[in-house]
Amino acid sequence: MKKQLFGYYLLLFLAFAISVLAFQYHREKRYKANLLNTILNDTNEMVFHYMTMHHGSLARMDSLIVLFPYKDERVTVIELNGKVVYDNAVSHVERMENHFTRPEVALARATGSGSDIRTSHTIGRRYYYHATLFNSCYVRSALPYDVAVTSLLSPDNLYFYFWLMLTFLVTAILFYFSNRFNSQMQRAQDDHDATIRRRLTHQVAHELKTPLSSIIGYMETLHDNPTLPAERQQFFIERSFAQAQRLNQLLQDILLLNEMNEAPQAVEMELLCLNKTIDQVLQDVALMLQQKNMQIETSFGGEVWLKANPMLVYSVFRNLLDNAISYAGENVSLRIALTGEDDTHFFFVFSDTGTGVAAEHLSHLFDRFYRVDKGRSRKTGGTGLGLSIVKNAVELHRGAITVSNRAGGGLEFHFSLHK
């Protein structure tokens, strides 16, 4: 949990930091390109101003260019129709191609100025070009695209180091606070778990005490009264056996719940036909249904196949039936039906037409050892864990379960099981 929380916040911050870095990187590149364009644009304006002062003469242009700060700077004057009339790097400008379609010239024609990085068709050298449109011509300046120009266009790495330091600092802060927060959460969880364990231990001890006390009492009676009539001895033996069976069922239910809670990944799943599981459950409770004069209806609309644990699916329907048999009353109708499905789940309903329970008990029916009527529940032989097993088994199969009082009387359980 601690690592997950720290990783979640760290990923959020890294995503934010990378976004800011990418934005700043492109912003810096644009800034450096604009800065270089400004320098070259100033050169272009100086050339045009020189031409204006000399009435368009280019005769002494070389004397101006030698004053520029970049010694390899190339200056080209292009007429509006694209014809090159001056280039300080070429001796025979009349042999140069028409520059009307050069990318930087086309951009200057559209927006007033334009830049491009490419290899010169005339010289065969790679240049960074910047052209400016004036009223009578284009003036283009270019610098060799070498290490010096690349460094001029490279973003300043200061912001990168700043964000690297900030990322390290924020990571350390996140790690500290996530550790502190998770420590508090762990302490709270440990306290909660300890309370639950104490409560569960008390409940288990209380539930075990009743059948054990009965068995000990019956055995003491037999031990202390060896001359009891045979039929009376048989009565005490049968009662002890019944309590031993109840004790055994209680222990099995506790072990099953612990297995689902402590090692759910160890529960094996296989493809099973639910209809056959229901048939087995109904065969096992047929005598009890007959004794209570209960009628049951099943409706699945065909075979239902799902990947599940056979024992746990059996427990879901068996415990729901046992609960209804024990508490719904006599002459009750029961119904098990498939109500629908989607891409991932089957949806079921289990209902009875019995007495139902008071509304304040509904939210506790799935709690371990919860009894609506404690005295009556123990007389029925229940362990108080049946519906808790149902809820845990349903959730282990990635489903959910709810219970409500049925409109016509009785209880209605709606639940889902993953396919």
C-alpha cells in the first residue's frame, strides 16, 4: 500500500514535470531561433539601408559585410521576381538559379520574413537562412549551420537542471510524507485488525463454549452415573453426538472463512455447470424441505457455465437454502433464478415467502455470528456463519450481494458471480 501510494503521486509529479520540461524546451528553442532571426534581420535591414543610401548600388557592399560580427556570414540580394543580383559568397551570380521558390523567400513573401535550414544548391554547404522582404527586393542573410550556430539555437540547460533538482526534492518530500502517512494508516489498520481479532476471538470462544459445555455436561453425567438406564445413557450419547457435529460444522465454517480471507489466491477455479451444482444442493436438502413443507422453484433458461470453485459455489446456494429452511418458517415457497447477465457476470435472485426480518437487522445479516433471535438461532443448530460465508464466497468470485425484505413477505437476495 505504501509503495503504491508513493508510486502514484510520484508518477503524477513526473508526468507534470515532463510536460513542463517539454513545453519549456520548445519555448527555449523558439526563443533562441527568434533571437538569431532578430540578429540576421538587423543585418538585412543594414544591407537594405546601405543600398538605399547608395541608390541601389551594390558596388561596395563587400566593404560593409566585413564589418559584420560573423566572418562567414553570407548575404544575398534577390529581386522580387526571384533573380539573384548579389551574393558575397558567389563570384558569378548571373549563373545562380532563380530563388523565387526558396523556402525562406516564400515565407518572407507570405509573412514579411522567413527562415530555413538546408544545404545550398549553389555552394553545397549547409546554412541557416533568414530572408526579409522589402519594398523592392529580398535581402537574405545566412550563417553556416555548424557547431557555433547549433549552440546559438540550443536551449539553455539551466531550466533543465532546475527541474532536475526540483524533481529530486519533490521525490524526497513525497517519499517522506507517504512513509509518514502510510505509517499512520498502518497503525490505524493494525489497531482496527487487533480489535477485529479480539472481537472475533471472543465470538469464536463464545460460540465454541456452548456445544463444548453441553458435551462436557452430558459426558460428566454419564461418567458420574454409571447405573443410568440404557435408554437414558443413549439419550445423553445422542445429544453429545449432535453437539459434536455442531462443533465440527462451526470449526469447518471458521476454517472456510479464514481460507477465503487469508489466501484467496489459493482457491482453485474450474469450469462448472451451475445447474448440476444446484441439483446436488437440492438433493442434499430435499428431506429438510419436505419436513418444512417448502416448495422450491428454479429458473435458469438453460445450462449456465462459469469458471468458479465448486465447493464455494455449492456453499453459496446451500447456505442460502439452510438459512431459509431454518428461519423462514413452514409452508414457504422458495425461488432460485437467473435474472440476467452481461459480458462479465451472471445475476441471480434467491427469495422466500417467509417471515422476513426487521429492517434494522438487514445490514447485519452478513456479519459473522450475527443472530436476529439468539435463542431461536441456537435451537436450529446454526453456526451464525452461513450468510457470512455466502458474502465472502460471492466476493471471492468477483461478485456482489445484497439483501432486502420482499414486497410480499420474506427475504430476497440479489447477487452476481463472475463468468
